[in-house]
Amino acid sequence: MKKVVFTDKQIIEITNDYLCNKLSCKTIGKKFNVSKTPINNLLKEKGLLKKGFSSGKKIELNDKQMSLIKKLYLEEKRTGPYIAKILNLNKHLIDKILCNSEFRRSVGESISLRQTGKKRSERVINILKTAQQNYSKSGKRKQTGGVCKKYIVNGIECQGTYEKFYIEKLIKEEQILPSNSISFETPFGVYYPDFSFNNKLIEIKSDYTYEVLLGNQINRYTKKIDKTQYRKIKWVNKNIKPVEIIIVDKRKNKLIKKETE
């Protein structure tokens, strides 16, 4: 096979692409209509070719490294490429370790994680809402909360009398009104805020449901203590938008603001 010869101008351009523009030999080869081999050989002759990750030796990870991989992957919900970067290892090695482990995420879990923190489109929201309504009607869904009547106040959808009371009180006091909020993906599941302002989200609670949220009370429907909803709220509050929890006291006709810890 005839050796590919580059002009001085091409050599300067190749060197610049490789060192300054961080292009791979394969990408540079496409630019000059050659395979990556001539580019690789040229850079090697000039002493510019970077060494690859592999030395040909099998890499053995110690217990400390394996524990860190598991912690990053399971507890911090990190991806393979991120873990590889932290440990300064080849991402293909990390992928192989995860594939051979017992804790590799399923495809569904991985997709859900990739969507974490992303806003859903109106089309997706409507599809999910319809699916949830059909699931509820099927009788297969386990009830975890009371059945709320829906109200429309000043064009704002309110689920139950507490949300209705909140909006009506804002109207009476001539305050700025919120809008209905979109949902958010979190590592703990989907979070559905009650209302949304430009600078914050609103979560409406009664005294009882607030204590259930914090895990201080057993849920009367599930008969369990579950802080998953509060974990969702704290994640969104930290990563997306501040969440203000409002306790509605209808008897005393007042709203009590609570900080999200």
C-alpha cells in the first residue's frame, strides 16, 4: 500500500487539530479523506501521539475502589463515565464492572435518572395524566391519600378545599396568584407541586398532612410512615426551584409558611 504523504501545511493543520482542537485521529482522517492510521503514524513520528489508557496489563481494583464505585453508583446516582473520571479509569472498564455486578440499573431506571430534573412537555403531562386516571378507574391502584374534589378558582385548578382556600385567600388579599405547576422527575420519583410562581413552588398541607410528610405521623391510608414525598420536595428545592410549604388553617383563617429543610 502506498504511504500517504502530507504537505507541510497539512502537517501543521493536523497537529493543530490534534493538540489544540482536541480532535481524534479518526476525525482528522475524515477531514483529509484518509483512514486514522496515516494520521496516527504521523503524530507518532513527531512524538505527539498521546498514550492510551491501556498498558496491556489487567487492572485489579482493591476493595476501597470497589466500595467507592458502588457508593457513587447507588447512593449518589452517578453514571459510569462520571465514576470513570473520578477514579481516573477507562469508562469501558467501569461499564464492565457494573455489568458484572448485582446492582446494575435497569434500562427503565437509567432513563428515569437521565430525565431527573427535566421539565416535561404539555403533551407528555397529558399522556401521563390520562394513564393515571385510567389506572385509578381500573381499581388496581392502591389508595395512599384521600379523594379530593377538584375546583376551578380564577382559572386555577385546585385539588381539594385546602388548595381552594389558599387561592381564595390570595385573591381576597389582592396578592399575585400562582399558576398550576408542571411535574418534575427526581431520584425518588415524580414530584407534583401544587402551584408555581416565577421564583418558587408551593406545596399545600394541613396540620395532619404536614406531620405525615415529615414522617412524624402514620399515613391513615397506607398505615405506614413514609418520607418519600418530603425527599422529593427537598431534592427539587435544592436542585430546581425553592419549594415553600404552606399549612392551611381554615379554622383560624390563616396560612403558615414552613421552611423546606
